[in-house]
Amino acid sequence: MNKCWFKPKDYGWGFGVPTAWQGWVALCFLILLILTIAFVDGLVSHTNGVPLKSILRFIIDVVIISVLFCLLFQGKVEGGLKWRWGKEGQQ
């Protein structure tokens, strides 16, 4: 059973809106993971500003998590994960 969990984006590369409950669970998990990383990296706990080191660490962590998300779920996008120039036949 290889049901697609996400619609493709109309323009660009990436995932669109989830179309199955599994896609919504994966998206919620990704958001929860990013919020947890923000807390662990110290973006939430500073009252006098956030150090640059914490911001850079957060950006690196989000990039790594996003790449892993794309690698894990690339087969769950309708039509595959590829660059798109708009809907087919629309010019």
C-alpha cells in the first residue's frame, strides 16, 4: 500500500498540503520537533535577547531535520518530489 500522504506544490520543490491522516501526523510531528529544538537550543529561555550561537545552532538543526523529513517522506508525495513549474497544461 503506497498511498500518497501529500499533494505536490504547484510551483517549486517541496511538499504541499497533506491529503491523508498520516501526512497530518508527520507534519504535526515535524512542527513539534522544531518547537522542541527551539526550546533545547535556548531560543525560548533567554529574557535579555538570544545569543547568536543559539540562533545559528537552531538554523542548522532545522535544516538537518527538514532534509531528513524530505528524505523520509519523498515517496509519499503524489507524483514524486521534484521541481514543478505550475499545473500541467496551464500556460
